[in-house]
Amino acid sequence: MQRSINELLTTPEGKTFECKRDLSSPLNLLKTLVAFANSAGGVVLIGVADASREVIGLQEPLQSEEQLCNLIADGIAPRLVPNVELVAHADLNLLLVEVFPSSQRPHHLIKQGPEQGVFVRLGSTNRQADSEPPPFSRTVFRELLLH
């Protein structure tokens, strides 16, 4: 991890960074991890309020780390292996999850399957990827015919 926690806390959420309060919404967290892996990679900082950036910390950091690793192992295919670290900040424990762009993409949510469970990052949002490639444009089609 290149940036410090203080730097991350002043970074706006965007294409490669997101804060999560806790693990209470595992589906949204897994969508973010899949989207990061299928796009440019990114960092999720868990234990920080999304909007206010108040550092809340995790009540049971080791249990949270184990829960997160189980969610990832059981919820994403092909297997995703992000860097998961417990970090201390102002006497509070946070989880820092660093996802690298994957060479095994597209990753998907197992429960939604490869047709509906593929997500990509667009700005600070996770978007479901199209299951079909876009149709040829007329210009491309004409160029193919002329050559």
C-alpha cells in the first residue's frame, strides 16, 4: 500500500477508492471488489463512515477480517486474492483491502452467475457489465465492407 491512511481519508471516493462503515452490506462490498478487479483495481477502507469520513473502527477486527476473507472466497469467481490488512489509526482498527487489476477477469458474484454478476467501476459507482458486446456501428460496418 503506497498511500497512508491519512491520505486515503482525504481522498474522494472514485474509480479506485471507496470507504465502508462495516461489513453489514456484504453484497455491495463484493460488487465493489469485483468491479475493482475487472477495472483498474482499487482500495476499500472498512471502518470509516462513507459520507463524513469519520473513523469508526471495527469492534471485532480479527473476526471482521475472517468474515471478509470468507465472503470473498465464497462469493467471487474466479478466485480473487486481494491484499487484506488490519491497520491501526487513532487507536482504532480498520481493514484495508487492496484489489489489483486481475488477469483472470471477468470476475463475477457467484450468487448472480457470470451472466448477471459481472461488475465494472464507472467513476465512484459499480455498474453491471453488459452480457453481450455492443453491436457494430454503421461506420465500422461500412469500413469492413469497403476493405
